[in-house]
Amino acid sequence: MPEEKKTDAPVSFEAALKRLEEIVEAMESGETDLDKMIGAFEEGQRLVALCNAKLNEVTKKIEKLTRGDDGNTQVVEVDPSDLR
């Protein structure tokens, strides 16, 4: 199993997702003892929360380009509830 990494430092969405994949792979292999598995599960929970927070942040920033009545392109913020 890859050694457990701390998630205290700011980490990118991609790095967090990659680490989650490593954790899942290690847990599915069945070669991890229970204590390490519990630690990995807790780390995974923190990473999932981080990924959700980053996705929510990005959703709020999504913008959509539209053509206005005057024919010009304008930037309009998208309501995150419209994306569901």
C-alpha cells in the first residue's frame, strides 16, 4: 500500500482524486491490515470533503457565454441550481 500522506497542506483536486484512487486500490487489494485500513478510510473521508468543497467552489464560478438582444456576446453567471 502506498504510504499514508498528510492532507493538511492545500492540495489540488486532481491530487486529492489520485490519492483517493490509491486508497481505494489498496483497500480493495485486501493486503492492508485493519488499523491501516481505518486510517486510510479516515484520510479518504477528508479527501472526499476537500474534493466536494473544490467542486462547489468551481460550480459557483461557472459562467456561460450568451448572445444578447443586441447581438453581442456577454458573460452571464450560471445559477448552480440550474446545473442539477
